[in-house]
Amino acid sequence: MKPTILITNDDGFESEGLHALKSALDPLAEVIVVAPSDEKSACGHSLTLTRPLHFVQTAHNFYKLEDGTPSDCVFLALNKLFKERKPDLVVSGINIGSNMGEDITYSGTVAAAMEAVLQGIPAVAVSQVYAEAGKSIETFGYTLAQKMTAKLVEAIFTRTFPLPPRKLLNVNIPPLDESACKGFKVTRAGNRLYAHNAEVHYNPRGKEYYWIGLPELGWMDTPGHTTDFEAINDGYVSVTPIQLDMTAHDEIASLQRWIRTSLT
């Protein structure tokens, strides 16, 4: 039986990256798309609890979820479209822009993959890093992302998903021509350098409002580790294993000592 893949993203059902992903995976599986009706970038792992949501079918095996988040798309698709048999894989993307370091906590694209593994389904999040204010996507398109994602998915189907339950693969594609990419590299999530990039403006009636901008792609040095940032900078596809257990396990013993000495 042909495997089934559910795909979604956080850039909306009309996103070029989403359609490029579908095109890349169509030869490998039956692909079903459920994506937000509008862009939901940086919505994180949010579910919509305060209003009803509606599926709208736009083509065969292609649905948009009116005002839904990527997590809504996965959650409700499993309820509506996969009642008898779960998809074999969820792939979220191809996101327009990187999802590296702590940015994964903001990302709706990665959150959709999180929702999938919570539901017991292997998942991959794919993001196309861009440079020069997006001009790299105009130059190179999604060809490299399509090729490398298809290669990764084919390996998952012919072998096995390489991670245990409740863990996902976060993939970032460098902004390069296909011939310049050096291959895959397993990485850890790096540490972003953040700035407060918010512009203040005034509407025609003089009321103040703010527009949150995108910070520059900067990161901290991490000697002895290969991070997603470093891999992308060196021309590799970054593949980072992500776990949903956010416990700081290395700090449990020291916190226990602090509790004993400070609060007892």
C-alpha cells in the first residue's frame, strides 16, 4: 500500500513553499494537504479554542482551514481525514525563512510537527533559509529543498524514522544552488542573538501602533558543537533532532540542592 503523507505549513495554503513540497513528495506517497487559509508565521504551538473552524476543499486532497493555525491543521486533519488510518508521516513546510535556534519556539511550521509527534506520528519540519532580504529564494527557488526533502523522506520510508516517539526532525536548507550544497549535517539547535526590533508608527488619526520586525540572523559561538547556524553557514543542510521534553535535566540536582538550602 502506498504510504500517506500529511503536509501543512504556517505560510498559508497558497504558499510557494507548500506547493513546492507537495510537488516533491507526490511521487513518493499519497499527499494530503491541510494548511491555514492565511499566513500564521510565529504563531507557535497554538490551538484555536475560542471559535469554530471550517475545512474548505480547494482541490483533490487539498484543504485550507479557515483562520486555523498549523497545529489546528494537524489536530483536525487527524480527526476528520484520518479516522481509520493515521498518515505514515507529517511534513511541515517548506517554510519561507529559517527556523533555527530558539526560533523553533515561535515557529508555526515546527509546531505542526510537534503536534504530529504528540499524536504518535513521525514528523519533519522543513525550512528554506533565505539571504539578502529574500533575494536568495528568488535566485535559487526551492529546488534544493525539494531534492533534499524527497531524499530524506524516501530514506524514512525505505528504512525507518530515525528518532523515538515524541521527537521530530527540524531541517533547514541553505540558500544555495543545488551544486553548491555539501550534503546533510546533524546539528544541535544553536543560540540566537536577539534584538528588540519593533517600529513605532502612527495611523492617520494619530494613534500609535507598533510593527514587530525580523531580527538579523546572528548567533552565539558554541565551541565544540556544530549548530544549525554553523551548518547552514558552511553550506550544509542542517538536520536537528528536537524533543518535546523541555526539562533542563542537567539542572535537576542543583535545583534540588537550592531548594534544600534556600526553602527548607
